[in-house]
Amino acid sequence: MFICICNAIREKDIRATARCNAGGAEDIYGLLGFQPQCRQCLEDAEAVIADERSPSFA
């Protein structure tokens, strides 16, 4: 699923980068070689990052 339409950033890309880095959405966008454009995706991106970094109790 696309999180950022402007930069064509997929959820899987954000998740993979979040596992390896401690920054927020804007930092992760930078590591992926992008910067937020319209900024409407940042809340969703932050939610994906938080989900990826939260401990799973499965």
C-alpha cells in the first residue's frame, strides 16, 4: 500500500527503514531519498513507524 503518493513511498519501505533507524517520518523519507511534499501522509507514516517499533506480544 502506498503511504506517500507524492513520492510513491510504500508502507513496506517505511517499515523496513523504521526497523533500522531511530528517526521519525521526515528522517525516514530522507533516508529513502525523498522529502515530504504535501505533508498529508506524515500522520499515516508516523503510525506505521510506531507500529513497526512497538513490541509485539503474539
